Amino acid sequence: MNSSDAREGNETPRRSRKISADADETFEFLSDDRNLSSWWGAGAQGEEGGAEGFHMDADPGARDVHLRWGSPGMWRHMVASVTPDGPGSRVTIRFVPVPGCDGVCLDREILRAGGSLRRIARLLDRRAHLVDTDHYWL
């Protein structure tokens, strides 16, 4: 199975999906803010209907991408983690409980993450033709 859902303890819902691209390529794609709106969708970088104060931080050592957005009383904090998984990678999205978003709010956000994971897989599969058999960019 390509995707999984779980809760860590009682507070942190998460969703993951296996991606055919290797972990370094996947992290590079996710951590480039120019790609953010293509995989996270509406709301990224102040698009119409988006949240205020959208901010992205990448941690290359941990292969984590932190997204924070919202407005007073409606903050969100999402972490997309990339780990090696066979010849590909696994992307796990989890939401960190913050004041104004816990319980049902986190459940609603993690449902949205499923669509983001599908977009990530689709976008990276489309880029695969740009890499030769030794995984070098053409």
C-alpha cells in the first residue's frame, strides 16, 4: 500500500505516502518554495483564499519542511518529513497541535494532506523523464 494514516499518541495525526523519487530529490522538490503552491495548493504563498503569514522553513539535516500559516486563533503548523524507502522515499505529513488548532481541526487538516501527497507523487513522477538511468539530471 502506498499511503497510511495514523495518530501519534492522541494528538498528532499523520499521513504518509511512498514516492518513486529518491529521498534527496523528494526533499529538494519539497523544500524549494517555488514548488510550494504546486504541491500544497491554494493557500500557499498568499494565493487567493490563502491564509495570512504563510512561512516555510526547511531543515536539510532532518529532511523536514515546516509550514506555518494562519491568523490569531487559527494558526497551523505542518511538518513534511522525507525518509528513504527502498529505491524511493516516503513523505509523512503531520500537524503539530497549536493553540486554536487541535482535535477536529487537526483531523480536517490531515484530510487535506492526502491530496497534497497525491500531488507530490504525481509531480515527481512527471519529472522522472528528466533523469537518466544513473539518476543524473539531463
